[in-house]
Amino acid sequence: MAIIKYLGHAAFEIVLTGLDGGEKTILIDPWIENPNSPVKLDDYRGRRIDYIFVTHDHGDHLGNAIDIAKATGAKVVGIFEIALYAREKGVETIDGNIGGRLRIDDLYVVLTPAYHSSSRGAPTGVVVGGRDATIYHAGDTGLFAEMSFIGELYQPDIAMLPIGGHYTMGIREAVKAVQLIRPKIAIPMHYGTFPPIKADPEEFKKLVESTTPAKVAILKPGETLVYP
């Protein structure tokens, strides 16, 4: 089972049953100080977080990863340059690069390409899987044809896709991404936080569900999706 909680913007908290059968709690791009966040940094003090995945080093994605890692003992997972930065800040890390599976025993993790920018290393997406679910978080990205390979190789059950435009895919491109990736569920993210990325998730839902077999789960900050 996977429990996915939306924390606003591109931030998610996910509880997965790991490949070893144990429960794993992970964060992805934990900008907890975003204006729509339902939680505060202090809410993580003393909690168990196993991994924090960071797709790139822009402030709205690297966010509060370092502080949360220090408060919880979580390992920061990301491309080599981001992991090196986090290690220099005094937290434990797992570094990798775009390619095959990372050597993490209790989860299936692959860093994927993303068409964006980053000051430390290349921007990425991340595929993370456990016993019951595989999730693809696209990070900040434009549309690219090789998303079809992500669908073919990793068959994500759930795809988290930016729809806000301006800095990332907009709705039109994100709909095409769903057609390429073919997840069972698509979750829109990275919209509405700032005026330039205003977008209507209901329009995304209508277009996806009229052109693909996928369902769209529109999560308000603080809401959860349980899969399957």
C-alpha cells in the first residue's frame, strides 16, 4: 500500500511498503515553507523519515530538505552534486546519477531525466517503488518524448506531473506526458503557488480522462491518496 499526502507545490510525503516488507516514509522536494503547506517544519522534529528525494536545487524543491534531514535523521537522495552539498551541511546522503537503479535495498529508485535547470548537477525526476506501488515524480520539467521509456521500463502506477506552465509543462504538455507514461493515476502539481504558474487542475483532469484510461487525483494540500 502507498499513502500519498500532498504538501503543496511539488512537495509530497509518501508512506510505502518497502521491498523488504517494512514501512518506509519518504519526502519528495520538501519545500515545507511554501504558502499552501499544511505542515510546519517543527511538525517533523522527532518523526521518523527514512529518505528525502530532491529533484534539483531550486529553492522551491530543495526547500527544507537539509533542516528536515537534521531533525529526523533521514538520508537525502539525489544527483551527485546535490548529495555532496547536503553532505557538506552535515546530513547523511545517497548520491547517484541519471541511469539505472540506485543501490538502495529497501526501495526501487531510479533518477530520470528532466528538462529544466539546476545550479548543482542536472535536474532529475525520480521513480520510487515498493512492494505495492511505483511512483514517478517528474520534478520540474518540460515535455520530452523519452517519457515513453519511463512508462515502458518502470510502469509507474502513479505519476506526479507539473501543470503550471511558464517554468515547466503546462496542461497541454502534461496531458501528452500522461499519454506517454500511461500511469493508472496522475496527480497534478506545481501550479497555483505563484501567479505565473496559475492553472486549472479540473481542465487537466477533463483532458486526461477523455483521452487516456488514467484517472486524475486532484489533491488539495493536506489531502491524501491511498493506493491501491
